[in-house]
Amino acid sequence: MTLHQPVGFSVTAEAADPHTVRLTLQGVLDFESGDEFLRLAGEALDAHAQEHGPALRQLHLNCAGLRLLDSSGLSALLTLRRRTHPAGITLRLRHRPTQLIRMLALTGTAEYLTAPADGSAEPVAPGGERADEAESSSS
């Protein structure tokens, strides 16, 4: 289901199972689209909670379609993390484009943004990706 299709940015949501929601991001995540991204992500989380209750544990963001992410886009991702983490939901940034990897490394936000919500530690690969995310982005 495509939630929104403005010029330059879209989010598609899919409930993989009661514990996982996948959001596919396409286009430019920046000052103009950041609020819309947060609104759509919030709607997807709320819809999942309506259907499954508080069972959600992982929010996968497929970033392969991001053409551009600026500091406002990063701020939107960090805002989303501030909503999900206290609820026990871990963000997974899948298929990170090079620009996103660089932005996360430059700002030192990769580990914070994707820290497991349950407090466990996971191995981190070069570029700030978890080992499983680094492998999935190269395939």
C-alpha cells in the first residue's frame, strides 16, 4: 500500500508480521519531506498497533530508493527513533545508499539510531552498519 506519492518522496508500508513493519522510502528525505515522512511513519505504526497491539519489535526502513538525505532528513530519522525506541521497537536501516552511510558516519549517529531497543549489543560493521545490515545492502 502506498501511503503518499508527492513529487520527490514516497513511503510504502508493509506489515511483514506482528513483530515487524517495513517502510520503503523513495526519493528525497529533506526539509520539505521530513514532516510528511514522520506523519506517514506514525500512521503506519498506529495502524499496526490497532491490528496487533504492542507486539511490534522491529521497524525496517528500506533506504535503497533514497536519492538524497540532508540534515533535516537525518533529523526526521532521529525523531522517529525517539518515538520507537521507548516503545521497544528497534530501527533497521536496510540497503543504505552510500550517501546515508557517509552521513551516519560523519555525524556519529549510526549506533544511536539503530541501537537495539532491548538494550542488547549487536556487532557493528565498518560504516556503522550492523553486520546483518551490511550483508543485506550488498546483496
